[in-house]
Amino acid sequence: GGGGGGGGRKSIGGRFASSGSSNSSNNNHNNSHNNNHNNALKQQDPRPINDKSYQQHCIRTLLTYLQKRGYEYPVSIKSLSRPSGKDFQHICTFLLQQMDPTFGSCKQLRHDNNNNNNNNNN
């Protein structure tokens, strides 16, 4: 073999670069990519959801939509302000059926998920 000369290769800038430096720059790139991805996931919701007037606006918008689209259950601003579990389920089912007419019901979806979770434990 050949006498070891200096322990590293000389970089373009004239400094010695350790053999791990290219890996660390790749790791920095990967870390910044992961941080950007995590930041995108943690992005704040821009809607003022705690603002009572905004909530009332959304409730009126939902009420109008349900009425115009032929929602079959009785609905009012009061019932949408504090919907029961059953009301929430009916509204979610209705909204999902607007996007996918073949969708069954949220109750069936919940039931299926519970069965899948139980089957996974066996």
C-alpha cells in the first residue's frame, strides 16, 4: 500500500474535508426536507374558529346548503349550534353522499372501523 498522506482529501476551498462531510451535508438536506414536510403538516388553520360571529356565519351557510340540497331531517340554527350525535352523523352522511352518491352511512363506516380494529387484535 501507499503511505497515508494527511488523512483526508483537500476540498476545493483548500481546507481538508473529512470523509464524513459529504454525508453530513446529505443529512442536513434530508433534515431540512423533513422539517419542511413537518412544518407543512403543522400549518395553522387560518380560520377564526373561536370567533362567535364566524361560527354563526358557518352555521347559517351550512343551514342554507342543507335546505337547498334537500336534507331530509329537521334542521335549524339552534340544532346546528349544538348538534346531537345522531344529528352530526346524519349531516356527515348527507355531505359525504353529496360527493359520492354510492356512500352508505357514517354509522356503517364507524361500525366497519370497529370491526376492523377488533379483527386486527385477533
